Amino acid sequence: IPPDRDVTYMSFVCDYKPHKTEKHRVRMCVGGDRLSFPESPSSPAASMTDVKLLLNSTISTPDARFATCDIKDFYLNTPMERPEYAFINWRTVPDEVQREYNMADKF
């Protein structure tokens, strides 16, 4: 890990979504509160003005219809110019995964 980087924590969030195809879900959340990222970490999609104009136009137009969608995993695997680092506690990695990837010497 480069000396100018901070290391943060990861936590696992487990959830059950009965209405989804994959009902049991696990995601890793990175503790962004402990990183000193030199640029803006946000990813703005639209300004509040844009949203207000769109909604106002929709409700002001007779017989108008409005639809929206959510793009799943849009930012997943997006290349980063500056990598960041997180610590994963070895106790959270299942034994079978540790064996399969020869991780015993890495912890």
C-alpha cells in the first residue's frame, strides 16, 4: 500500500428480498468516512434544476406521462484513476474460499 494512501474498513450487509430472483443478497460496504480522496467522490447525474424542470413540464402538460428507470450496477467495475484500499477481516472470509484461493499465507 503506498504511503500516501489510507486504508479503510469493509462491512458486509446481508439482506433478504423475497420479490427478487436472487433472494439472498450480500454486499460489501466500504467505509468512505476514513478515506482522504483528493477529488469529489460523488457522481452527479442531474442537477436539482434539471429535475424540477422535468417534473414541472410533466405536470404542466395535459395528458402527459412520465417514466423513469434505474440502471442496475451502473458504476460497478468502473475504472479508477487512483486506487483506494480496504481491509477485510480474515474471519469474514469463509474457510472454503480461503482454501480455494490459497489465502492462508496472506493473513
